[in-house]
Amino acid sequence: MTTTKTILASTLTLTLAAALAPASGAGANSQTATSGSKPSPTVVSPDQKAAPKAQGLSDTALPAIPATPAGITELIEVREFRITEAYEHRHSKEKPSVTAGYLMVIRAPSEYLAPRQVEMPVLMVGSMPVEPMNVGFASGQLIAIVPSATDAQGKLMLDLAKAPIYFAPPALPEQIDEAFGRQVLGLATRSGIVAQSADALARARAAGGATVEVADRDALNKIAGALVRTYAADEADVADALEGKTDSTPRVVKP
């Protein structure tokens, strides 16, 4: 049985691939970079077969990569989490072990969220790269997981009252390490990007609610999936995968 994490990765990959594919009738025989499949027959799971194109992406050219560093438009929600079964943060070269952090919903100009098959602006909180849980291009709203170390008292050490939330210059996940984080944080600070105000942070915390404690990553994904369903309704396939509602049984289909 495919795990929720694998299903999510597949769904996001296919959503992006569909968004970036040529329009119907143009390049009809081309394959996406992730397919690697032969013409006949192909084994696909139902979530792959049904993955729709992200709204607003297939019929228009993607906007140019915007200038960075740049701040977000709004922090809509933020909620602390604690997780019993640690997992690796794969959006950082060092892949640190995660046992705590934030679930965050941000609003940003869509050009910063456009899916690309090349380096793209990296959403950061302080010197920490976030893990995006959806695309966000159509809605302009992104759900993200932000890992944080904790101190001896269990308090999150990534202080949102001090750490700015911003888009760093384009990079790939394998390029994002601690040195990158320090460099782009310095660049953002020199550019005048600051942390959220006390009022903005209080509103986001009130909207997000109390700290949530979960057993494992699947449980955390389900919470993120509900947020995707609320704030990015066009990405219902992503929400389904996060919430474990996707049937992952492989089936053989003829082209």
C-alpha cells in the first residue's frame, strides 16, 4: 500500500506537470519529466489518473520569476505543532529531524507561487526553508510546515516575533543549507523585510488556534489537508492525498 507521503508527492508532481504541459493539440506525443513510462500498457494509481490540471495554469503562460527577496502579503493563520514520531525535513540539504514547528497559511502574489520546473523563489521563515503543502498559484494562498528546534522547556526556538517571512532568491531544495539560510536572511534584512507585527501575529495565532499534538506525519498531513481544502479549494486532489482519501491501488490501463 502506498503511504500518504508517497501519494502526496505523486499528486503534487502530476498537478505541476499538468499545469506546465502544452495545451491540448500541441506536443501531444510528449511526456512529462516524471513519467518515464513506455507507451503500452502503463500502470497508474487512481490518484494519478484523476489528477486534474491546476486552475489557471494550463491556458496561460507562467509569469516571469519575480524580484527577490520579497515579503509575503499576509500571515493568515499560524499554529504550533508537536509530533511524537520525528521525520526528516526534506526541503533542507541537511534534512534535520523534526519534532515541532508551525503550521502556517500565508497569502502572497501568485507570481511567487507559480510552479516551475527550474529554480523558483524559496519561502523562508528566518533562516529556515518551509515545506509547501500545496501549489497556491490559483488561490494566492499557501499552506506550509515550518520546522523549529525547541529549547529545554519545549518552547519553539524559531521566534515569529523576530523572524521575517519572505521569499528568498530562486533555488532548488538540494541547494538550501544552513549557509544559504544565513545568507538570504541577511539579504532580506538589509532589504528592509521585517518580522510580522505584534497585531498581525496575534490575529494569525487566534485564527490558527491552540498547539496541536500529533503522533506522526500522517496525522500532521491530515491537518494540513483540511487547511488546503479551506484556503485553496481548487487543489482538492492535494487535500484528498494529505487527508488519506486517495485510493492508491495500482491498476493497469491501456493507452
